[in-house]
Amino acid sequence: MNTQADATPDRRAALWSGRFADKPDEAAVQFETSIYADERLAFDDIAGSKAHAAMLGSAGIIPQAEADALVGALAAIEAELRAGTLALDPGAEDIHSFVENELTARLGDTGRKLHTGRSRNDQIALDERLYLRRAVPEFQRKLLALIGTLAGIAEAHTGTLLPGYTHLQHAQPVTLAHHLCAWAWMLVRDHGRFSDALARISLSPLGAGALAGTTLPLDREAVAAALGFAGVTPNSLDAVADRDYCVELAAGFSLVMAHLSRFCEEIILWSTEEFGFVALSEKWSTGSSIMPQKKNPDFAELIRGRTGRVYGDLLALLTMLKGLPLSYNRDLQEDKASLFDAYDTAASSVSVFAEMLKTAEWNAGRMAASCAGGYANATDVAEYLVRKGVPFRTAHAVSARLVRYAIEKKCAIEALTLAELRQHSELFAGDIFAQLESRACVEARSLAGGPAECQTRTQIRDLKAFCAARGVR
């Protein structure tokens, strides 16, 4: 097949025949084509077409021999595309037109029967759902791999002290493992959102036609079952107009990027000389064109920057849908570019972030030393008094006065003498000092979900079990 020679507007004149006297202008053809955006749907379009053709034969709408010929030719087209012996026609209006044109070139009038009882409106809705049922689980596997990476690093750092922050101010000591588990649980929620979305995608729109179905006795349920759908869409108008799944998934990708961006912001901060908590591998850093000493966390910055791009994809989809009347409108052709870009950007960002973390080196000594500053044990002072019967608000005030006193003396709370502590409350005793050590502060927080090592190891075990139950170890 000479795809370049056939790539002319005349190939598509049938779409204008009858109603229109003039053939499409070349500029019009180029403006409205979507082949470059939807070429990744080729195998999904063929899968849907094979199921549709088989149903046309079994329902007696076309002769069985012709249905078999359609299925066979479609299988051949698929094999040739996979082998690279057949190229997509850049002059085709869309992926559906390319497949149908190729089929008709091979089978003549039999090829023209494939579109019986079908519209491109329900066809594209089907293709997108088939594609997403393949692509989204692959994205989820990337999330699981990152969750597993975080759990593995956390397992090696259950005893590595790290300052916990609120408002980027020292708050309470935790561990690196606890912090990494926090990142991982955010991704677990992301994974669940995609599973929820997939359940809603699993309805076949084929048979909705342009908007009102068809008078032909299609077996929608048979096609849905053949393609592995849970059922069929309940309303033909909604079936061709619905792009909720595009928005829902773009929102999911946006949340993933929001989470990655937050992780990257912390990595960027932690890799500075001021923090020095982590050193990124040279493989995942870049230099400066003018400053020889620089080692920049550019990949983390790029992920942070590309978050806005995915947000833009989500906004484009929402804006596209705003004000659209039922049912199908050509505006909906614009869904693929935004959806695919959001998918590709989020998928590559998840993979890069995982690889970046695998080769990072963590400075446990620097993190532990940082825990000693900022009076992160002030809450432990208050809770010490609470355990002795002091109302929390009163204990909080005592601890606050101690912090001020220590600031004036330019020392840590634990550097004060017992006599100085007792000036603020006679309930302080010698056992207070052991409880103010950073590690003791962490281990005392052993409630479910807390940073104590026993609880962190439980989280790591649960995270690994979550991944293993979904086939990723």
C-alpha cells in the first residue's frame, strides 16, 4: 500500500459526497484532522471493529462469510501495523477513517459494511475507553513501583531521625522512614482513584450510534462482553457526549503531579547546602553553564514545573465541556490531545522520580543533628506535665515559658538544669531529661500511624502488602 501517494483530500471525499458539491479544501483537511492525536488508538479501534464485525455476522445483519472476512482483514491490518510493514496514512481524517479505508481497499464493498449500525461518535467513545482500560493499569503499575521504592528506602531508615516541620519550621522529631511512608500513602490514594475511575469506564458505548442508536438489531451486550466490559451504557445520548472519564483521569493525573511536586520541593530543599539531608546522584543532576561547582536538582525541578502543564490539560478538558449541548459536538475531538499529554507527562514523571530516589544518598547524621535545634521537643515537655495531672493548656504555657527562657540563655531545653526547670514547675523531676532526647520523643509516639519504629515498620509492611496484592514486589 502506498500510503504517501494516497494521502490526499480525495481519499476522504466520501465524507462530503451527496450533501456537499465541493470537495474539502486542503487547509480544511489539515485543520480538522486528528490522526496525529489518535494514532495511539489504532489497536483499540481494530479491537472494537473486530468485535462489531463479528456481532454483525452472528446477528444476521451481514452474511457470516463477510463478517469473517472483515475480522480476518482487520487482524491482518493489526499484524502489519505491529510489524511496521503498514504505516499510518497522515492524510486520513482520523484513526477510524484510516482503518476503514485500508479495509475497503482490501475487501471492496465488504469493507464498506463494517460501519453498519455504527457512528464515529460511539466508535471514538469506545476506542478511548478501550485504550484507557489498557493504559491506566500500566500507569498504576508505575505508581506501585514508586510506592515499593519508597517502602524499601524507608525500611533502611526506620531509625534515621529527621525533623518534622509545620510552616517549614521545626515542629517535632520524626524519622526519614515516617516521612517517606507519608509520601507513599498519598500515592496509595492516587492508585485507588484510578481504580474507581476504571470501574466507571467499563461500559461499552458501541450501539449508541450518532446519538439515538439504530433500527438494526445490534447485540450491544455481546459486543460489550467480547471486549471485556461490565455492561453497556444506559443512554445513547449520554454515551456519545460523555467525557467525564477524561476529566476524571486528568484530575487523577493532576493530583499525582501535585503530590510529586510536593515531594520534589522537599527534595530540592533537602539537597541544598543549608539542609544537606540528601545528595542526588550525578545521573539525576545537571551542572551550570557558567558556575563549575553547581550540581542542580533539575529533574526534580522539571517534575515540579510540569505539574502546571498537567493542570492545564485538566482545565482544557473542563473548558471544552463547559456549555456543550447534547449530544456529540466536534469540540470533543480536542479531548485526546489533553488527555494523552496528561497521561504521558504524569507517567514519565512518576518513573523519573522513582529512579531519582533509588540513587539518592541520605545524610543521617545531618538530619539527626538538625533535630536538636528549634525546640522540637517542647510538646514533649508539655505532655510530660500532662501525665502528671496538669491541664494541657497550663502545661502548654509552662513549656512556652521554658522555650523563651532557653532562647534567652541561647541553649536547648534539655541543656537547662533541673533547678531551672523547677522554677517553672515543681513537677519536673530527673526523668525529664531522658524523655527530651530526639529518639525518645520519636519512640514515645507509638500510636497507630505514629513515627515510632514499631509503627513505621507496620506501615512499611502494609505498603509492601498493598503492592504485592497487585502483582508488584
